[in-house]
Amino acid sequence: MPRLTLRIDFESGSQIGHGKIRLLELIAEHGSISRAAREMKMSYRRAWLLADETNRMFAKPVLETQHGGPGGGFARLTPFGRSVIGHYRAIEGQAAKAGRAHLAALRRGLAE
């Protein structure tokens, strides 16, 4: 079955889609941008830039970070960051449900 992917374009020119959301989810899971980057098979720098872009996109931060040191560094989602993921996944779920019949029709029309 085809799947629907969603990208939200804001008036400011900022965008958020499945890649940034998945990165945030992995950061939340692992507490680390570098670990999330490895899991997504991207460079740490790319992951950091995407995380920073997402953090600056909103009026409230989505991530809190601390650079390494004696106790090591960390990255964690703020409550607002968790709500961003929740809103995105809710919109995505509703859109997939609404488009299910159309996706099935498109699939039936695909070449063998």
C-alpha cells in the first residue's frame, strides 16, 4: 500500500516534515543528536543543523542541549517539542485516513 508523507510549509518559509520529526523522535529516544544521526545514516553535522533549524523555527525551543564535558553532553525534547511531534503525527494520521481510498485507487493504477 502506498503511504502518505506530509510536509508542513509555514508562512515564514520554514518547513517541517517526516525527516525532522523522525530526527526529533530519535533524539527523544536516545538523548543524543549523534546517536539519532547514526540511526538515520546522516552526519552529525547534518543532524545538528536540522535540529537547530527546527529549534529556531518556533517561538519556544523544541530541544535542550548540553555540550559534552566531564558528565557528557545530552539532547532532550522540551514539552513543546513533544507537542510538535504529537501535532504532526495527528495531522499525518488524519490525512492518511482521509486519503486511504484515493491511495488504493492510485495503487491499482500503477504499472506492473
